[in-house]
Amino acid sequence: MATAKFRLGRLVSTRGALDRVPNGEMLRALGRHVTGDWGNVSSEDAEANNAAVGERARLLSSYMTGEGVRFWIITEADRSLTTVLLPEEY
């Protein structure tokens, strides 16, 4: 089992993500996010996230549900808040 690389802080989700992302898939994605599996991001964005873990900068992961719904997970730089949202809600 992978180890968490940072704190998630308070977990919140937008209405759109709650409506379109199944709970189990959201929880699995949060587990991936906190262990540094950034999902479907470019190699440049993955490298930026890896650096951001140590620099305490904002982290952004991108995942897709089994139904093909893309969603993001963003952890704020101060690690006080992690938000699950749809890209169009950003």
C-alpha cells in the first residue's frame, strides 16, 4: 500500500462532482491523488505536482470515471483544503 505524500486538509466536492462521480470512484481517486498518482495529466504537469509536494504549492490531478466523466482533484498550497470538481466548474 502506498503512503500519503501530503495532507488533504478538509475534503469538499462541488455539486456537479457529487452528481456525476460515483462515491467509490471518487474515494479511489482521492487515494491515488494523496499518494502521488496524478491520473491523466501531462508529464510536465506530473513533474510540477511532484515538485509541488515538497514546495507546498497547489496540486492538481485529473481522473476519469468508468462512464467517461472527467473530474479534477485540487489540493491547495497550504494543504487546508482538497476539492473534487468537474473541469467546467473551475
